[in-house]
Amino acid sequence: MTEPLLKVDDLVVHYPAGRKRVVHAVDGVSLTVAPGEFVALVGESGCGKTTTAQAIMRMAKVTAGTITYRGRDITTFSQRQMRPIRHEMQLIFQDPYESLDPRFRVRDTVIEPLQIHGVTDNREERVRAALERAGLTPAELYIDRYPHELSGGQRQRVSIAASLVLEPTLLLADEPVSMLDVSVRAGILGLLDELRKSGLGILMITHDLSTAAHYADRICVMYLGRVVEEGPAHEVIRNPQHPYTKALVSVVPQPDPDRATKPQILQGETPNPVNVPSGCRFHPRCPVAEARCQNEDPQLRPVGNDGQQAACLLI
Amino acid sequence: MTPVLAIEDLHVWFELPGNKELHAVQGISFELEPGERLGLVGESGCGKTTAILAMMGLLPPTAGAAGKIILDGEDILGGGDDTMRPHRWNDISMVFQGAMNAFDPVKTIGSQIQEPIVKAKLAEGKAARLRTAELLELVGISGSRQDRYPHEFSGGMRQRAAIAMALACNPKVLLADEPTTALDVMVQAQILELLVQLTEDLGLAMIMVTHDLPLVSQVCTRAAVMYAGEIAEIGTTHDLYHEPLHPYTRMLFSATPDLLAEQAVRSIPGAPPRLDQAIVGCPFQPRCDSALTVCAHEAAPLRTGKDGHRAYCHLKDTV
Amino acid sequence: MSFVDAPMTPLDEVRKSPSRLRSLLSFLRKHPQAAIGFVILMLFVFVAIFGPYFAPYGEREQVGPIFGTPSSAHPLGLDDGGIDILSLLIYGARVTLIVGFAGAVVAMLVGGSIGIISGYFGGKVDNAMMRTTDYFLVLPDLVLMIVVASIWGRSLRNIIIIIGLIYWTFMARLIRAQVKVVRERAYVKRAQALGATHTRIIFKHVIPQIAPLLLAQTVLMVALAIFLETAISFLGLGDPSVASWGKMIETAFSRSAISYGAWWAIAPPGIAVALVIMAFNMVGTAAEDSLNPRLRVSHLARRHFRLRPLPDKEPPK
């Protein structure tokens, strides 16, 4: 088995929230991404998926746990030590309209990573190659444009090109298509899929289970700072083990109006990460919770087939 | 049954600098029965939000409108703002896109919901408070919370409050513009369940504007697919999925990842046409995978299926 | 298979996008007051630069009696030393405008730097700088002016320093607020994620974004600086050897122009100051309006759309 590109072990990120209160943004998350693997980190707002990505990029302070990149423990790396890592680990943002500096032409945006990392040879070539790899062919058509002259999908491709120009090994994509039109999404996701096939590891953060189901190799479902279920995408969607995953899968709208779904709509909303419930953090909303769920905090254990894991006392 | 709302050949133009204009809505027509949920689906720029703003008469001074908006038998567009204003909120109201973020942060939720009630002279003082409490209960919020401020509510609850505000004057038609877009999937399910329940309990007719096709399949009985300011196809959600008459409908479904199906997802190449220039032939032709030569020259004719299912397309066989 | 979206606008249309001149002209059409203000300003700047070459009389040249009345030879009359007021006004323009600009630039540089550092770094740095700003904000302007003038003497340089000291706090707060907004934008975070140094981000991403608004506010600040200079000179704290408009008013007052009935010794410099400040304001607010979209409220106007007849159906080809 190839060594994983990224290994996150028991990551904890807590923020103080004034007067002895703590935001438990990430409360013990473990995951791995192997080269050529597409992992989706799925969950609703407040589950900690974005904070996890920020911690991995070392843009948020890690309270506990370890982040290992290509065998090296980068958890406590300073910004200077992170520089060579940042060469290989790139982040794609959600908002194509805000992630490009409106005063920079496409060339300036894509060349910036090269300038920051002191890559001086063949810059123009590398920029063109990155643009074409991101699907903007011929590069000449786009290279002198300003962001406001491009569509949302094109802007997102420029962002991706700027990430590719340093030839990274790991791509973190935070909701890469949620702000794009439906007809354009498949193109961007298809591009990510091709990059995966060429050996990149991809960690995609999304709230859209359908997208995760289609493109990811593995899905990690997060709730209130923890991974409650993870496994091969196919299994997690078709054989969800954790009650939260089951409910989530059941409420995703189906395009076929005749496909009757029995949506299991949970009441209320995800609690504030300042007040994490005792025992199993999902027990207040869980449709099958028992008495002991209030007292014991379940850990991820293997369930089902094929490397699937879930954190539930009742399986 | 007579439709509660009938749109006949609605056009909307926007003035652009340099003596040009944008033809945002290019002659749409459809009917809405009482208690019906109709989806208005399309991507950005197709004109769906402009269309429902026109139905509320909330177009800016740079806009021009033509056609008929027939509410309960009366053409309310005909007299401009003068005929639209009396019906606004009383008979037809709207939940705007991002409504949950549009509450005045320095006033209580209750006082904001009371505003339309008092303005329409339906009640005042204590009676208005009572009515507000009733409305909040209707959308699943405890009536006693009407004295709280917007920041004390979560996103999902604020969206419910926005729906309560839209129902304040007992309208017959509710227009919902992307009502669940910024919400989590579980909260979305809650809000959709609420909307379905409200239309059934109150006999309310609803038009839901969204870009999310599966959502429409789940919540609405009929849907209209808009493209480049026109209705490309309209019919029951069953027919749109199983027997689409327009390639755009089929391709849009293909571009939407489906949780359980194994079919490949295909994007639609190209981009929608500019609406500030006249379009020759079918507007979808440059991107259509089944386009015929005639599609580039002649406007698409009407194709009909059963039960009011219709589309504008040159193709004769099922797509 | 690589996939391509069609470009939003064809390349040749992009090349024809409005030139700078055209954008400027359309801006002036939308904000006529900016055009008027600009013309007035240019007039004063012209007078300031070239005036001394064609001023009718010298700066210290006595050409008539004390407080001589306006006449055809001296349209604005004479001051307490028999010097032609029109000429004084022309010479004074240079001083007033230079001091105004310089003072505003000092305030902009000091306040801008502090605002950028404060807004960008946040946290303890921000706190420390904002507390310092608060102290300066609370200092009474008048007292500060008197203290500086008495300790360091009355000179043009000191006036400029005073203006900078008093106004940098406004700039700092304004700039800090804008920098905080830009700092949260995704492209700044992307640059950080790439490992860009703070210097690079500030100079390449932050400053270009705030520069237009910064400039607009500096223009407004010049108006304030001129006003302050006039006030300083009027209070006798200004440079006694230089004739600025404020000094002219001060001299007139202290030499009892009023009891002489010599309104022409007071009114012209006062009107000149008022005109220049108004002109700067007109240009500055118009620039600020067009650069800051949040100041636009026209969309809140009444909804009166137009009704049109239905278009004819397209004849089948």
C-alpha cells in the first residue's frame, strides 16, 4: 500500500470564545488521502470541515493531534517551514468571484505562485501549460483577460490553473462548484477527476452528498467536529451505518419524481459547537438514541464491508 | 378550475447604458391553479427572478414590461404600479432570495412581521401581535419568540420567519425565490416540508424559483424550465424527467449528479446567449447536442405532449 | 478531453472597452458637480502656479492708503499696509494650496500606514495602534496647535506638521476599516495560503484595492487641511512672514478692518477659502460616491417601471 500523502490523526482545533467558553470546531478528526485518491469531506455548516482544511493548510492553529504530510509531521511547522510544503499542497476556494484579484490579469494570477516560490525558469511556458491543463485552451485567449471578463466556470478554472502551476501533489478544494451553475459544475468536477487520475490526491469539502457520491473514492461524514462515518463512497451512500448518515442520505432530493423517498427529517439544527452534547454528540437529534448514548462517547470502529467505519454505540 | 394566476406573453426589458436594452424575459406564458406548486427552473441569467419580480411589480425604473399578469381574473400589470400595489402582499407575496439575511437587525422579528399586517389595515396593536404569534406558530416557531431579534434566530428559523412575513396578509399566491439555497440539506428538507404543508393546509398556490432540478422534482407537481428569457419546456415533473420534449431539460438532468444512479454526469458546453442582442433561431442551438440545421435559422415551434406538456423545439421525436 | 466554456465577450470587443478618457467623461456626466468643482480647482491651481507672474502689484508693495477702497486700479481694494489685495490673494493662493496639499499628504502617509498595518495584522498590533489613535483623537485641536506653535515656533513646516498630527487619526480609521474588508477576501487568503510574505500581499493586493478610495479621501482631506491652515493662521499661530489667506483675514481683524468698514480686506480671502474647500469637496465626494458602491442608494427609489406594447411576433423566415 502506498504511503498516504496526508494523514490526519485526532486533530483538535478549539477556539476560545470569551469567558471560559470554547468553540469545539474540530474535536478529534482522523483521515487519510493517498496519491490518486479523491476523498470527500461532507457535512453541514458548523461541522468543522472547513476548519479541518484550514488546519491542514496550517492556516488555523492546531490545538492537538498530528498532521503528517508525506511522512513528515507538519503540525507545528512555522510559516517558514511550511513554505516548501505550500509548494505541493494547494487550496482551491469556493467563490470564483472573490478568489481572483480583480486588478490582476489571468497571467498575473497564475504567475504569482511562481513568483512567491522563486521559480524563475520558463515562467510563461508554465503559465500556459497550467491554463491548458485546467481546460482553458487555447491559453492565448484567456491569458490577458481580467476576471470580470470571464464566466464563473472560467474563473474557477483560472483558480485551478494557479494551483496547478506549481505542480502540486495534494489539492484541497473547498466547495469548488457550489457557486457555479449546474451545467458548468460537471466540467470542473470532471477536471478534478482527471487530475486525480494523473496522480494528485484530492480532498474536497462539500455539503452536497450527490457530488461526493459521484466523484469521490471515499467519503468522510462529519458532525459537530467529528467524523461519524467514513468509507468507500459507494458503501457510505448505499449502506449508511450511522443514523446521521442515514438521515442525510434520505433527505437528498432525487431528480426522478417517481422515486419515492422516505425522508428522515431530523428536528432542530446542529447545536452550537460551544455546547457539545455529552456522550455521543448526536444523541439529542438521533432518532434511535438510547439511554447509554448520553453517557458514552463512541469512537470510529469498523462496520459493514470494505473498510467502512462509523462512530455509533448501536451498531 | 380557473387558475389563480395566469401569465400571458410576459416581456421585461432593462435599459442599458449606450442606448441598448436587455430583453430579460421574452414572452413567457403559464397558468397556476389554486393549491398548486409550480417550479420555475433555470440557470443564472435565464430570467426567472426577473419574471417573478415582474409578478410582484418590483421592477426598477429602468425596466419596461409588456404582457398580462392575470390574478384572479384581473390583469394587474395593465395599470402599472397603480394596479399592482393594492395586490402586493395582500394577494400575491414573495420570499426573496436571501430573505433570511434581509431582516432589520435593530427591530424584533415580531415588529417586522407586524408591519405588513398593520399597513394593510388588517389588525393593529394587540390583534396584530396575536396574528403575528399565529403566523410564527404556522411556520414552526413558538409565538412567544416574536419579541426576539433576528440575530437570536438561526438561519433556518429566519427563513421560516421570512415565510411567515410573506403569509402575513393571507395571500393566494406565494412566490419563493431560491428559498433554500443558503441552507444545509437537513434544514432545506425542513423548509421544503413546511412549504408543502402550507400549500396543502392553506390552499396556497406557490411558484418556486430554483436552479436545483431534484428539488423541484421532489416538491412541485409541475415545472417550467427557462432558458434565455423564454420557457423552453413546461409540464409535470414526471414528464420532464421521463419524457422531456426539449434537449435542454434532458441535458440539465444529465448535468445533475444523482445520489444513487450510476449514469455519468455531463456538463453542457458553452454559455447562454447574450440577451442584449436579437437571437436568430433557437437560443439553445449553439449548445444543443441534437441541433438540426433549421434550429439556427428559425425560431423553435411549439411541440405538445399530453396534459398541457409543451416545449419549443424543432425536434419531432422524444429527445 | 479538455473542455472549454465560451468566453463571455469576444476578444475584439474587449479591446474596444471604453478608454480612460471615455470613462472619465461618463463619470463627469453623472456627477456634474465634480466637473464644476474640478474647474474651480484648476482655476485656483493655475492662479497658484502662474499667478505671481501676472499679479498686478508686489506682495509688499504699498500702492495706496491704508484700507484703500476698491477702485478700477485695485478691484479688491488695499489692506492695512496699502498693499493691493488682489495681488495678495494671488500670492496667498500658492501658500494656502501648498500647505493644504502637504498637510493632507502627511496625514495620508502617516494615517494610511498606521491604518494599513492595523487593519492587516489585527490582534495586538491593531489594539495598540487604535489606542494610540484614540489618544490623538481626544486631544483638543486648538490646544495642540497652540502648544506646537509655542514650542517649535511659527513656520509653514510646523503648520503642515500640525495638520498631519490632527488629521492622521481620521485617515487611519478609514483606511483600517477598508483594509480589514480587503484582507478577508478570498484572493488575499489564497496568497497567504501560497506562502506570500506580508509585504507582498500588502503592496500587491491590498494597496491597489484601497488606493482609489484613499485618493478620494485625501482630496477631501485637502479641503479640511486648508480650512485648518486658515484657522491656524487666523489665530495668529501661522507663519508671520508668509501671506496665506488665513493670515490675510487675521491681519485684517487685528488691524481693525471692521471699524474701518473695510469689508474688502476680509471678504475676498474668506470667499476664496470657502470656494476652494467647496470645490475639493465636490470633486472628493463625487469620486467617493463612484468608488464606494455602498454609498449608492438609487436602487431604493420607487418602483415605477414602464409599460410597453407587446412586440410583434417574429415572422417565420
